[in-house]
Amino acid sequence: MLAVVLAALFMALLDVFIVNVAAPTIGTELHASGAELQLVVAGYTITYSVLLITGARLGDRFGHGRVHLAGMALFTAASLACGLAQGATELIAFRLIQGAGSAVMIPQVLSLIQRNFVGEARVKALGAYSAVLAVGAAAGQILGGVLVSADLLGTGWRPVFLVNVPVGAVLLIIGRRVLPRERGGEPERGRGMDLPGLVLLGAAVSLFTVPLVLGQEEDWPLWSWLSLGTAAVLFAVFWRYESGLARRGGDPLIAPRVLRHPGMGLAVLRILAAMAVNGGFLFVLTLHVQGGLGYSALRAGLTFAPTAVVFGVVGLTWRRWPAAWQRALAPTGFLLTAVAVAGVGLALDGGGDGGVWVYVSYAGVGVGLALAFSPTLTRALATVRPEDAADASGLLATVTQLGQLTGVAAFGTLFLNRLESLGALEAYTSAEALSACMFALAGTAALGAVSGLVLRRR
């Protein structure tokens, strides 16, 4: 069961990033405008982020195994449609549907782990989950580069979507046998859907997500700032409504007790910081190596291999390290990340390829982010009650995604603005812009460690 749901998680996460490397080829072959190409890349992320909490509640109501399979079927069908799309408009529509399938499928993974594993087995399963969750980002860029460069049978960009179809079909067949099914085919005895809360949260996440994924392309117009401000107001209204509903004995979309769970607030803060660094690092490094250094799609994708491999290894093994080290792993991970991303900036300074030191720094980023993220997520979920599994899984999956988006938007804007101020795109000017971003990322990682310590003392 764990292998099936983690394979589905990995497949869905790939599609958040795999299109980044394929985007130039898609734009050329489909004659897509800049706005259309941006929506091809971002459409998946928008529906994925907005519907994650809804997907978690659907699993709680109708059964996590059943809903996971339904989401996987929708995702697989949409992947086939994306791979066969004949125009940019079609591809955008199918990407939106593909993101919705992921949003239905992904929250069930954590809930199934929470409900079917106990004790040390749950800790190990959560460790594997967190490793897959963050490795998917780098692996998506690597696989995208490989598939686009291979140009299988002259199909160009299409395999980045079609690769999901056979994998999804196999997972559906196996999943029907191994995933838990509710007795008598009746929906799980669950809670209501809290439609007012659903509308408020969906609107807030939409207003937050859309300007983050489209603002840079549009040069941050007034509507993007108004949207972000309105999102902040709606998040506050949502929390006030949910708290009031819980006090009246109702059934809120996210139970307030989940956020009050020991360590959950600190986990949310650290996951936001770690994923913002992860998303920003991968994005600006992609811009530099492809735009500034002129790497091919394949070479650009393979650039992330050291980070992805080391992250996965550390994410799966940190539990075996001495018990005396465990509480210090997350802050140590943030500090190591700060040093490593600064090392990347120094190694690539001047427009060179960085030599061996850049690969040492890439590996350091993988170790640091794994230690910052994996223990944080595991500890936050290891003691959550089974009845709160859906709420916790939807919350942390959404936080993870919003952290990635925030990092891409903030550090991507910093990189592009710095590059514009320096003049023409050359290896040297791109390296200057990259260095500014790497030191900003290092500062963010350092704040992740310090802020966590301050919040824990309070």
C-alpha cells in the first residue's frame, strides 16, 4: 500500500516541475503566447493548491482509498489528454484538470499513512513520505530534461505528460487490490463539507496563488497586489469563521485543535521556510544555467541530481542517527542550507561552471533541506490523532505548496529584477543576479532556524 501511494505522490509532484524544462519546446511547437505558456506551467499549480483541502475532506467523508483511486484516474486521464493536445488552449484546460486530480489524490496519502501505520512503522512511513515529497521537485526537472532531449519518436515535449499514463494505469490496477476499501461500499462515516468554510478558503488560496504564479510575467500590476491583500483578509475571515463554528459545536473545514496541536505551529513555519528556499533555489538556478550558461535541457535537469539524490538518502536515514541529535536536526539543517546556498553563489560567481565545489554545495543543499524538512514534517504528524489525519494532511500539503510558490515568486522576481538592472543577459550578469538570490536564500534559511527556536521558547 505504501509503495502505491508514494509512487502516486511522486508522479503527481513531478508534474509541478517537469513542465518547466519543457516549456520552451511547448511554446515553439504550439505557437503559444507568453501568457498562454505561463498558464500551461501554472494552471496545474493553481487548481492543485486551491483544491487540496477539499480533497482531504472528500477522503475523510467517502473513504481515503476510494478517493485516492478516483483522483488517480482523473490525473491519468488528464495526463493522456495533455500529451495529445493540439493547441495551447486545450493544453491549459487539461492542465487545470490534471491539477484537480492531484488535489484529490495527494491528501489521501498522508491520511492513509496516519490510519494504517502505528508507532515506529508510522515514523518510517512519514520519513519516506517527506523524502518523496521534496525529491519530486528536483527529480521533475531532471526527468523533464531527459525526456525533452530524448525527443522520443519525434514527439518532442509530449512524453513529459504521456509518461504518467502507463504508470498511472499500473497504480490503479494494483491500488484496487491493496488500498483499504470501506465496508459495504458505503461512504465513510465522516463529517460535513462545511461549504461556507470551503468557499472562503478556496477564494483566499486562489487570490494568493494566482498573482504568485502570474505576477512576474505581468510585471506585478496593481491587480496582483490587490489580490494578495484581499487574500490576507479572507484568510483572517476564514480563521474567525472556523473558530466560531468549532465553538458552536459545528464541523469546521480545518479543526482549530489541529493548529493548536503541540509543535504544529512551529512545523507550519519551518515547512513554509524550507519549501520557499527549495522552490526559489531550483527556480533561479534553472534560469541561470539555461539562460546564462546556455545549458541544454538535459544538462540543466542533471544539474539537480546531487541535490535530489542526497535529499532522498538523508530523508530516509535520519531516523537512524543518534537520539541525542534528533531535536537539533531541523535548526542544523537550516543553518547548513544557508551555508550551502551561499556556497553555490560563490562557486558560480563570475560566470564559470563552479568546478567541483559547486557540486559539493549542491549536495550540501540536499542534506540541509532534508534535515530542515523531513524531521519537521514527521514529528508534526506522528502524534496527530487518526480522526484529525485528513485536516492535518490537507493543511501541511497546502502549506508545502504555498511555500514553494512563495519562494519561486519572491526569489524569481529578485533574480529577474537584478538581471534587468545589470543589462544584457550574459554568463557574468546572470551570475551576479544568481549570487544576490543565493545570499537572500541563505538569509531566509537562517531565519528558519532562528524563528523556530524563538517560537518554541514562547
